[in-house]
Amino acid sequence: MKQKRAEKKNFVLKTQNGYFDNYDFNTLIYSKYNGLFRVYRKSCTHVATEYLSGLLQCEKGHKNMERMVEEVTDSDYKRYVHFLSVSKWSYEDVNLVTMKEADTALREQKKRSGRPTGFTIDETSHLKKGVKSVGVARQYAGVVGKVDNCQVSVHASLSNEKFCTLIGTELFLPTGWTDDTTRCQDAGVPETQQKYQTKPELALKLVKRAIEAGVEFDFIGGDGLYGHNSELTRALDKLEQFYVLDVHKDELVFLSKPTFTVPERISNMGRTPTLLQPDIHAIQLQDYIKTLTPEDFTREQIRMTVKGWKYSMVHTVTVWHWDGKEQNAQKRTLIITQSDKTKYSLSNGEKEKYTNNEWAYFQASRYWVERCFDDSKNELGMSGYQVTGWLAWQHHMALVMMAGLYILTLKLDKQDQMPLLSVRDARLLVIAIHFASQKEVDLCMAHIQVRHKQRQADIDRYYK
């Protein structure tokens, strides 16, 4: 089937079951992002559509501009390069629309599910060669579990039950970049971004941006990098944001409220004490758990999987946490879960306000941002870019999040007819919707139905 530019054609999928009649790809661009890809008097919307088409059509490892040109009819490599690296369309405005559209979609899903919506912060790495890619350095890369040459970005996701999408991103710049003004200028890093910012500081920027945009979420989640950072947690306290953030097993807590005083000088030897000291000893979490018995835990259902319910043993208790600087320790709820591994989290919420099942749900929500990363990298080309500059990187990530939003809306819209629809299934359907003959559409639907039948058989077997 001969392809034409997406802006000139209204794609309609006609399937035998009618599930996808009148599902228009252009709706995402022209109704939600209308005018945002205009530079001076010229509209670049058709290039955005082509680039999104390339992200969706190409397979993992081939989602770069050379391969996109091979897949997308009438596209042009130089046009892509200019669109990403030179064109001045605002990625901030595009990301704001993506965030608000995801918020709207998941508000409706929350009404349907009755479950809280989570705002999860996490970082991911993108392996790169050389030293020119903005922010690249030898640093810890989670994708390989070791220090490697990579870029690291902090992301925000919005999730409700199994539906999740990325809604914001910040690129982490190591000191090797922020201390080198010339290097930053060569990569096009704005002056306002050339100051070193930690990953928790970048995460706080994402939280504030979502609050300013009016995004609705019930709790904030994140791993130990963020839960251990007292500057972030105290900032969230000031913002009156409820959070459940993981902490490390060596985190110190008090089991009762301590008082702090400066010790008196007891001899003429040494310096006069100036630092506050607690009147009771703190305990590490890994030592606290050794004092618990099985009766201190409850067994809770966390979420449905294809191999049955995922269960966790859950313990919650009120503790006090001190960052070593404040005049008083902060009252916190400690959540400990045990399944395949032991996890610890601290929350500024009152223990009695939620059940152990709800606390475990909050803690387990970080699973979905990891799924977002996997799906975005494997299916949407998140790490497959061939650009080195700041602007191009931001443009690429904005378009990847747009593609993720489109897939999310498709999954939400079709969850009754196809409840087991994966991101890959949805992407293959999008290809069929826009770029395939009717015969290929029917074949794609048949393959998906076979896979779903097998998944359902596994689910029925485990849940029986």
C-alpha cells in the first residue's frame, strides 16, 4: 500500500471485529499539539508526524534517522536532523501538553479503577560512545549494572494500576560538564542549565512542574536515591506532597521520639561540643527487621500478574527520622515488604490513614516506571537517537513521550475489548492502522489474538 504524508491522509482501520474503526493517528498531532511545531511562519508538524511514524514503525536497534528514512515514505534525513537539532520549536510546550493529556486520561482511569494515581520519579541511562553527546560521562549505568560511558536522565511517570506513561524528563549533567563552560556551549546547553544539579534536585523540578500544570496525583514514589535525600523529602513536606520513597537498608531511624541537646563539656580537654545529640540511639533498618516476628507482618495482594497474584509480607510502623541537621526528628511511617527481596520505604503519611495493602500498593508503584523505561527503549526508540546536542536530545525525548501517550490512549480506549494488550501489541496495531493493507491488518489482529489467547490460558491456569 503506497504511503503518503500523514498530514495529507486520514488513516482509518477497518477490522472484521470493528474494534478500531475511525481510530485516527493524526488526532494526536493536529488536535492536541496544533501549532506547537510552528517555527516563525513555517509549520513543521508534518516532520513531527513523520518522526513519530518512524519511532513506531522501526524495530529496536533501528530507530535512528537513517532507518526511519527507509521506513517512512517521502521522509528526508537532513530534514530530520534540522528538525531535531536546529528547529526552535519548544519542547517545553510540547511536554506540557503531553503531561496534561496523560493527566486527563488517567483521571478517567482512576474513576474506573478506584485506585490511587502515582507520580513516580526515577532515572535511566543511555549508553553512548565518545565524549560529544551532551551529559555523557563514565558514570553508573543501570541498564548494565556498572559504570560505563553513558548519559543519565531523570524522568517522571504517571500511573494508575497497569497504565503508565512518561510525562517529564531532565538530563543530568555531571561536574565534568557543568565545570566546563566551553563544552556546555559547544553542546548548546542553555546558561540557566549549566549549574550542577543533583538527580534529586532534578526530580524536585519535575514535581514542581507537574504541580504548576495542575496534574492530579495521589502520591509520589521513587527509589532509595530520592528517599535518602533529606533535601528532597523536606522540600516535598513544604509542598505538602504525600510520598512513599524507598530508602537503603542502612538508613537510621528512631523507634520513639528523641529529644536533642548539645552535650555539656565534661573536661578541659578537647573542643567544646556544638552539635546536637539525641537522647536515645537510632537503629539501622537491617537491624530493626531482625527484631520482628512473622506475626508482625500481614500477607497482602499487590497486583495481578500472568502467573497469579503477586503477594508481599508487609510491616508498617511509626518511626522518627533525623537528617543530622534539624532541631527535631521528623515523624515518618516505615514500610517493609518482603517477597522476592526486602524493600524499605519511608513516608510522611500517617500510618493509621492507610491499610497495609494500600501502603504496599504505594511502594510497589515504582514497578510501572521501570516498565515505562523498558517499553520506551524497546518499542519507542528512547535510547536510539543519533544526536549529540542539548536541543536535539530534548526534542527527541519530547517526541518519544508523545508516542508513549498515543500508545497509552490506545490501550485505555481498548481495555475492555483487549485487556491484555501490551505496548508491543499496541505498536504493531498502530503500524497496521496506518501503513498496512487490509490483509496485513487482519493477519496482525489474528497474531495478537493468538498471543492473547495463550496469555489468558496462563492466567486462567494460575488463578484457577
